[in-house]
Amino acid sequence: MSHAASIQVELESGECREITFTSDHRSLADVLAAHALPLNTRCGQRGLCRGCEVELRDGSLRTEGGTVTAPATVQACRARPAGEALIHIPARSRIEHRPQVGETFAIAIPYAHQPLFRFVPGGRDTAFAVDVGTTTVVVLLVDLVTGEVLSRAGAFNEQIRFGDNVITRIEAARKPENLIAMQRAIVMETIQPLLQRACERAGRSLERIVGGAIAGNTTMLHLLVGEDPTPLGIAPFAPRFIKGKQVFASGINLIADSLAPETPIQLLPGIAGYIGADITAGVFASGMAFDPTPSLLVDIGTNGEIVLQSGGKLTACATAAGPAFEGCGLLCGTRAREGAVSDLWLTLNPFQLETKTIGDLPLARANGLCGSAYVDFLATARSSGLLGVTGRFDLGAWEKLPAQNRLTDDGERALRLTETNGAGALRISEVDVALLLQAKAAIGAGIEILLATAGIRAADLGRVYLAGGFGMHLNVAHAIAIGLLAGIRAEQVRVVGNTALAGALLALVDRTTLDEMENLRTQVEVIELNLAAEFEDRYIEHLMLP
């Protein structure tokens, strides 16, 4: 039987809230989300990460292992209220912090002004382009008369409460009610308010919108239209649809005041189950398909996709590497958001540690480390001698560190970045390093497999296009130093930003690009890395630091 309960919630800002509810079965994470306090349930509430941790300061909570009493740190997804309690939510455990959204991009090909949709100047003359990322979503508002970008808006994909990667969302979609909820999350809770915000910024009403174009990975596009993505979770990973197609706004429940229900929305074409329309858009917008010399597109986001062009032939693969570079599973990892450590430099003899945070907050107030900072750490800790080739701390160098920066827990060493001893102290452990090396090994081995298939070396590449939000903030020299971009020289790398968004924009302003993307899609040979004979050996080699 349900009974009333009350919990006091303290936020990092000092704000206090009281939540009264009647429920015996919902997790604490669900209770908090229902009261506008969504947490970082990155693993889909499976208890596999520390994203939703809260501090129990008074009272008790129920868990699968029994009743937990204060003081304690608990995963909110594995706990249920047991009566009166006082909890503190650390900033890193919330998802309402402003994300660093990749809104910038480069278009490297010529295009015409032949809009995808018919327009009436001064009337229905506006369209929108969307990049539906697993983590973030960006909307551009475009004047079809001039082709000018009028405004842009970005935010977290509200589906992240179902998990931070496509696998967790595919698993969640096995429950029909979750599939409905995830479509609502992306359309009504994410795209619709972003579209309204973009219109407000541009001073245009929704009734002037004549159409839209959307890019995204295959799973995200399935969830967008309410299509069951679960076949993507088992071999042969066959999508329900992969070609580009057009839907109506009302057909995906994009319903807003003054937006015409019959507004057409074009979904860009994808390549395979794990190489989606965002990559098709990237290959086209970057111009790599037309390069006279071999070139490589590397998109390291929540997932990792790699495309090689050599002699006009396109080959591609996908790697399960992205979540670690977005902080998933790491002790103090976080997505790129305000307050996160984004840059890190470490030297020994003498010991110096310099950091930079997004928003220029002092290190003592930082809420975690994002992927670019972890790459910086791997590179500078290795070059300084603090890390050995296997990613373990060198004992001699470790003992020379200041005492306040050394931490040992259950036999595992960690570098402490802040001097406080509390649970909120930022630190990087040997376990973190191992997870990061696994992620970089997947990318490095994937690149090598594609190069070997084409019979070329990294030195033969004329251009390496680094796409996605992670690439925008990555220190390229450090990425090369740790072997993430093994054998590649800095002068070969071109950072191109959000090429998925660029492709969606191109589809809006030049309708001929859709046919060209469809043609490109059919030319790509997809290599399944799990079936590649040399992948395991190359992966193991890349688990080391150069």
C-alpha cells in the first residue's frame, strides 16, 4: 500500500525544496524527475554508472541491499524513499546544466540556392534544420528566400534520462511505453521548444515555417518517428528504414500553435544501423568524397564513426568508444557543460597542474572533467613520466607528487586535482585511465583497419576531418600523442564541427543535395569491426600509450 512521504532536497546553489509524494515503487530518480529535478541517469537506470548519485544527509532510503541510513552516497536510480529524508544533489548529478552544444560547422562544397520547399516571400518562407544527437540537439532557423541562417538554439536531448548512448535507449524501447515516452522526449520536449526559441530569437512566427530537414544517427531517427529500434540491438543490426524519407509534423507529434500540421519534414538518408544520416551529411558537407587525395572523417561523439575515402571509394566503420570520452563510467566524468574542466596541463619536476573550466569557474567549483580534459591528462601525464605505457602510475613519479595530490583507494592510485578530501574532490584514477584507453583503442584500431583495407598509411592521407562537438574542443596534438589519431600529423587535421547540421542545412537550401546524399549512401562499404580478422590484435596494441 502506498503512503505519503516527504523528502527535503538541497541543491548545489543552496536552494532547498520539499517534495511530498505518495508512492512505494518508483525510484528516487523517478520521483525527483517528476518534480522537475531530473538526474544524470546515463545508463538507463541500470545502476551501472555514478551519474545519478546523491548524498543522503539525514533519514534513510531503501535499496535492493536493504535500508541505507545517513550519512551515505547512493545511486538515486537504485534507491526508493523510505520516509522522511534529507538529500543533497551535487551539480554533476543533474542534467539541467547548460550543455556545450556544437552549433558551428564548415561547408566545404559549392551549392546552389534551390530550396527544398516552395516558399512565399513574406509568407511561408522559413525552414528549420535539426541535428538530433544522442546527447544534444541543435535547431537552425533558415530564411529560404536568402538562404541565411536567422538563429539557432541547442539543448540536451531529453531522452538522456533513458540512458546516454544508443544501446541503452534501444534496450529501453523494448517496453512500448518507453518507445512512446522517448518519441515524446525528442519531439515535444526537445525539438518543439528549441524551434519555438529559435523563432523567438529571429522574430518570426511558427506559421511562416514551410518545412524542415533532420539529420541524426539511425537510432535517433527511429525514435523520432516512433519506429521500433530494437532490431538494431541484435545481429544483423537491420534498421526498419535507412533511406531518406519525408514525414509530416503532425505525424511525429510536432504540434505547436500556428505550425501547420501538414508541414513536411525531410529525414536525411543513412548508411547502416550504426552509421547514420549524420555521417552521410558529414561526408557530403565536408567535401571529402570529392577530395583528390585519400581523406578520413572521424566523428567522436556519443558513438564513434570513421569514414575513409581512397581513390574515390568510401569505406566506413563504427566503434563503441564515445561514452567514455563524454565521461560515462569515469569517477568524476561529465559531459561538456558549464563548470566542467575542459583543459588540463600537468608537469613534474616541479609539479604543476593547470586547468581551465567551461565558464571560467575556479577549479574548486568544477563539477567534473569532460573528455577533452581526460585526453590532456593522458598526454601530459605520459610525457611527464607520471603514466607508464600500460596506463598505470609510475611508482617513482607517484611518490614525488605532493601528498595532497595522491590518493589511494582499494589499492588503486588516483591523482587528486583538488585538495579537499570529501566525496566531491576531483580525481583521476587508474581505473579511469583503463576505460579511456579502451575507448581510444577502439578508435585507433578502427582507423588502422580502414587504412589497411585500402592499402594505405596514415601518412598518405591528405586530410583528416575531425567532426562533432568533441572534435571542436580536442587538443589535436594531445590526441595524436596518445595514439587516438595514431600516425597522423597535426597539419593533416581539419576541425569541421557539426557536419550533421551542415548537411541538414544544405538539404534545405539546395534540394539537389538530397539526391547526391542518397547516391553517396549507396557507395559506402561498411566494415563490421567485430568480424575483421585483425581488429582484436590491433585493439590490444592500442590499449598501450605510445
